[in-house]
Amino acid sequence: MRLGVLDVGSNTVHMLVVDAHPGARPLPAFSHKVDLRLAAQIEDDNRLSEDGAKRLEEIVAEAVGIAEDKGVEDFLSFATSAVRDAVNGEEVLAGIAERTGVETRVLSGESEARLTFLAARRWFGWSSGRLLLFDIGGGSLEVAAGQDEEPEVAMSLPLGAGRLTRDWLSDDPPSSDEVRALRRHVRAEIARYAGQFLRGGSADHAVGTSKTFRQLARIAGAAPSSEGFYTKRFLKHSDVSLWAERLAAMTRDERARLPGVSEGRAGQMVAGAIVADAVMDLMGAERLEICPWALREGVILKRLDTLS
């Protein structure tokens, strides 16, 4: 069957069309991304702005047209932290559903962690043993660990790279006081929950998903995307610590010139590196492998499981 998935994230809205059936690997057939930066459309009263809601509706309507053109048989739409955090998020989605026919499910943070963990487990298989998963998004950090397809423990913290950049880093480059304050905040938040993961024992395989980890791995020397989907890519904690310091000393324009760093994400790289450094350190991950699959693939796999 041909399945369409619309991922309404904090930074981008991504429409992915895959050919898939139960028991088979989903094969991407078409991809369309819009850099909406929805989290930046949240106003001081914690409401999604009218402009943001209008633009989101236009993108959803565009996705419906793409789905029809590409012969999609089943269409799924989900939203993450930006809509979840907005007090009018459900109201906005209800209006969009009424006008476009697309019902968008708002995922909880824990659901994000569990679905992303499922994708990583299916990608690496049972031989990888106990998995420890990290995912840094625009609005939140997800961590999950376990032996099976359902993690033993999963959590979501409001430590996304975009959120932290907006709330903590105002200068370009950020001042040493800003960086130190953010570092203290991030480490205190993660340390509060680290024991839940460490009690389960050490991980056999630590995994990172998301654009932040992919970009950090690339600037630390991992293979570029041009070398293929199946090329193994790793990221050492020592490299993350080094680059967290280097990135904080760079301007946004200087970061954008680094290999693998897009102009749109360059502003978030300092906060993203600080979170990556902290979570790898406090969770005892000296090295992690970059997983090409993440939340979208987890949503697809869960849907295929229900069909089977």
C-alpha cells in the first residue's frame, strides 16, 4: 500500500510518502518539507498565532493534494511539541480538520519517545541488545531504553534545541554567562531523571536520532549523506564536548558554513550540542550510532502493525 505521513514538528512540517506493507521495510517514494518554524509562532500568552495557524492549514491542504497526486491510500497526520505546548493547539487542529478533512493527532512526549524507540529497534534488530535512545527535537528531548520493542522506560523533557535557543541564548555568539546558565539548567533537568535509566543496567547500544545528532556527527567527521542511507555513522562524546565549546564561540553565519549544517538550523546548534553533551555524559554513553529512522518511521511501523 502507499502510505502518506504528515509530521507537524516544531521546526519543519514534513510530508513523507512510502510504499509499505506488513513485514516489509517502508520504501520512501516522495518527500516534501516546509520550514514553518511553528514553535516561533507561539505568542506570549502561549497561543499559536493566527498567522501560524493559517500557514499550517495551507500546508495541510497542500499535503492533501500531494497525497492525491501520489496515489496515497492511507494518510496519517501527527503533531509534536509545538502544537502540544500551545493552549489553543487542539482548537487550531480541529478547525483545520473541519476545513481540510485531515485529523491531526497530537502525540504526547512519552509517545514520541516510544515510537522513536520502536523505529530504532526495528532498524538495528534484536542483536543490538539493550538500546539507549536519544532524540533532540526543536521543542523536546526524548530518551528511551530497553531490551524489547517497547522501552522499559521513556521520557520527554522540554529541552529541544529551538526552545532552549529562544529562551536562553540571545547574543550572537552567545555570551559565556548565557552558555554557562543554559548548561547548568540542562544538566540539572537531565540528572533528575538519569537514575531511572541507569538502574536498568548499561546499554549494549546507544543510538541518536534527529537532525541535531546527524549534524553533530557530520561536523565531527562522519560520512556525508551522499555516501548513502546504509553507511554507518558514529558520534563520540569527546567530540560532542569539544564541538559544544567551539560552536558556542562561533557566530551563526560561521556555524552555517560547517559541513552538514543548514542555515536554518545553525542558530540552534549551540543549544543542541549542549543537550547532546549533557545527555551522553549523564547517561554514560561514550559513543552512539546515528539511526536513519526516527519518529516518522515509528508512526509508520506502528500503523503497519495494526494492519497485520
